[in-house]
Amino acid sequence: MAAGEEPNDEELQRRADNFDTEKAALAVDYLVVGAGLASLAFLDELLSLDSKATFALVDKNEAPGGHWNFAYPFVRLHQPAAYYGVSSEPLAAGAKRSCMMTFEPYDNKDLADKEKLLAYFARAVHRFEATGRVQYFARATFSDGIIACADGSKRSVNVVRKLVLPASNVVVPAMRPPAYAVAEGVDCGPANILSSDEESGRLRTSYVVVGAGKTGVDSVLLLLRRGVPASAITWVVSQDCWYFLRDYIFHSGSAFLGMSVKMLDALNECSDSSSFFHKMEAMRLVGRLDPSRPPPTTFRGATVDIEELELLRTVEAAGGVVRLGRVTAIDATGITLQQGHVALPSADTLVVDCSANGTDGYAPIRTPFEADRIHLTPCYSFNIGFGAAILAWLEKNVETDERKNANVFTIIPEPGDVVKWGSPALLPLILYGQFKMDKSLERLGASSWMLTHRTHQASMKHISLCKLLWAVIGPTRLMARRDQFLAKMEAGGFTDVQLHRRHVA
Ligand SMILES: Cc1cc2nc3c(=O)[nH]c(=O)nc-3n(C[C@H](O)[C@H](O)[C@H](O)COP(=O)(O)OP(=O)(O)OC[C@H]3O[C@@H](n4cnc5c(N)ncnc54)[C@H](O)[C@@H]3O)c2cc1C
């Protein structure tokens, strides 16, 4: 390894393997791997629930924030900042502090950007360290009882209770080369290039954007907002997706409750996910690029607002959307796709790689609690932070691993499951799991914990208590609707959704 070069994972591992001198050993209750959202939300929760627990926090990155460190500079949350992050630290710009608590109303325009998110996560870790119960090791890995840091130092660790592991392996395009062959001379890279272009004022004659998930959508929007004509954009959409429409879902606390009622009614009225999505589309809760085409077969929770969707449709109207499957190769003659070939629009074309990986990096984990470790598997709707906080709550309040696992409804399909990751049928299944978790937590006596948790969408940190109570016991009878939906799913009421084995176990 050359002097001054950053050590890679292999080098860090080699150093750990060569460790031979015992420095002062560290004893901690929990060794938490990863300073991304899941690990930080878990640590934050347990730190406040267990006033004596001690932690070591280890991440191979330079700074907290996980994949946000590598994201393109113009990235923003796609859901409101009001309930994103860790419980103890507000994030929304409109947060109102009182002596009782901080109220963070929904604002569908308040989507924290990369800079704000990284500062937020760094602040959270500083606060954790200030308690004296958390030791943070940046640019470090943990293996076989040893923390190996990039500067060559090592610490032997005695983990008294459990090792806590992130279940994600989020790989954003900037972290890897494209999954297709790119010939030399083709100008191709992740969305980050668009920011460098913007800084230098460079405009290309034409652009090809590969991918229709969140990064692809953000890239096309950035170009259009920079004044690039829609006719100069070729957008490779291998699969049309359904998008959540932010305007109607997150407009305000009462809109959120109203949306929950509408969604539950649609779930209770429909018997398959295709008619459910059509109903949601009619209520403007979801949308798609071209409503005249057959309904999308993909849904990953990407979110846009209506103005953005209209802007994206200008590329469709200009004939720029290419639907010929996935890209397999790009060279000077053009783009080869699974079902055809298109020429590059001009010699001065930038190809922006926004292609996504299969399950967004999450491995299926049926039992997050094991004898010596906890896997921070996503278990609550599209809310990694609240899911991790629930796992911390179960860790503190429930006696055995078996009972803890029995109250978790993980959402990542396993091989062989009928419902696949990324399919529209996943949404009813995810909602089923979320409502089951709510019921489990209520049964375990966690209702007031949920009611005051900032990362829980329906908490009094975001919605006034009167409105919440009215939704539950007033004429809308939210809970009765929820129970009707749970019973319907358990009776096989959705023809294309089969419950996970772990849901009915
Ligand atoms: C562009 C984009 C926008 C998003 N917007 C939203 C949104 O608006 N709302 C929302 O709820 N979700 C959103 N998400 C989902 C997002 O994945 C989660 O919000 C969350 O950031 C994931 O956190 P994580 O901790 O699971 O994973 P990561 O962020 O990947 O963090 C994992 C961390 O663990 C570390 N690590 C892993 N293994 C080791 C090891 N062996 N040794 C040391 N360190 C290790 C990694 O270095 C990394 O820092 C978005 C995702 C993307 C990609």
C-alpha cells in the first residue's frame, strides 16, 4: 500500500488479523456496527431507555450518515424531514420547541438535503459521545473481538450483551461502476457529475439518464430545472414505477390521518394489489409517468410531488422515454438494451447512471434477535429509523429473544415468497406488517411510547393529540378499519398477496 493511501476493507482486515499486542481492552454492553440511520436510531433509543447501557459505535466511513456520505450533492429526502432520523434530535426546519416537547408539523416541502442530513447525523453522534456511555470509532471495522482503525490502532473489545449489525448494504451508484459495459470514450458516471457540471456551468448537447427510481427522477428534474430542453433528454425506463404523491400524503397532520383512512378503505374494498393501486391513483395518492400505458409492475416507495410528475411527463411528451428493458452495454454507436438498440443522441452526450440494485441492499432476516447479536432489519413500513427504534424498545422491554422475534414482522421477502421486493403487491404486505407491529406494541404496553416518538408518523410530535384521538375513537374509527384489514388479509382476502411465513407463524 502506497504512503498516504486510504486503507481498504482488506487492509483493515489484515491489520486486525495481525493484531498481537493487547492494548487496554474495552468492555461495552453493545457493539453497534454502522453509523447509518438504522444503527444510530437503535443506539439513540437504547441510550435513552437504558440509563446504564454502554456502547461502542464502529463505522468504516470517515463520518456518520451511512450512504448519504456518497450521495449526489443535490439529493434530498423524498419524505418529510419531520419524522426522519433519530428520536431525540429534531430535523424539520419548522420544528417548534416548547417546555413540554418539540412539535414538528408535516411539511411536504421540507425535505432535508445532503449537507443538512450529514450535519444532523454528526450532531447526534457528538451528543451520544457526550453522555460518556458511547465511544465512536470512525474509519474502523470490528471482527473477532477487535476494533481495527484506519490509523493502525486496535482495541480489544469485550461485548457484554450483543453485537448490533445493520442489515442494509445500500449501494448508491457513486459507490460502484455501472452494471453494464461502458466502452472507452463514452462519458458516463453517477448523478454526482451533474453537480460538477452545474458548478462549472457546463451544459451538454444531450443527456441519457438510466433508471427511473429516486436517483433517476432527481437527475431528470435537475436537468429540466437547469433549463435543459426535454427533447435533449433520453430517459431509459426499464420498468415503469408507481410513485407516492407527496402532496396528498404528507400535506399536514390531518391530511396524513385522512390519507390513512382512505388507504385503509381502499385496502378493505379491493381484493388485489392492481385494483388497490388504481384506487390510490384515483385519489391522487400514487401516480405514474404515463397513465395511458398498462399499469406499472414496479413499486419501491419512491416519492414525487405533482408538479415534479408533470415536469417528468414533458420528457415522455417529447418522445424521450426509452422502454426497451435494461441497458446491457453502451458504446460510441449507442445504447444496447435487452430489447433493442438506440443511437446516442449526439457526440456530446453525458450518460447518467442511476440504475438500482435488486432489494436495495437488504437481505431477508426472519429472526433479528439472536443469542449474541441483533440484526437491524427493516420492519416498519418505509421507515428504517422507527423500525430500528422498535427493535431497541423490544430489546429493553421484552424478556426472551423468542418473544422479541415473535413481535417483529420483517418486510424483506425471502427467496420463495410469493410477493417479490419491488412489486406493487409488496405495499399491502408492508402495511399489513406495520399494522401488526402497532398491535403487538399496543399489547406490550408501548402505546404511549409510540404516541410520543418523533420518528413515528402518527405521533403527537407531528399531529395534535385531539386529532389523533378523534381519528381513533371518533366517527372515522381508524382502528376498526385497521382491524378489518388485518382480518381480511389473514383470511386470504388479497388474491395476489400471500402472507410471509413469518407473519402467520
Ligand atoms: C437517495 C435515497 C433517498 C432516501 N430517502 C429516504 C427518505 O426520504 N425517507 C426514508 O425513510 N428513507 C429514505 N431512504 C432510505 C435509506 O436507505 C434509509 O433512510 C437509511 O439511510 C438507510 O440507513 P442504514 O443504516 O440502513 O444503511 P446505511 O446508510 O447504508 O448505513 C450503514 C452503515 O454501516 C456501515 N457498515 C456496514 N458494515 C460495516 C462493517 N462491517 N464495519 C464497519 N461499518 C460498517 C457502513 O459504512 C454505513 O455507514 C433513502 C435512500 C436513498 C438511497
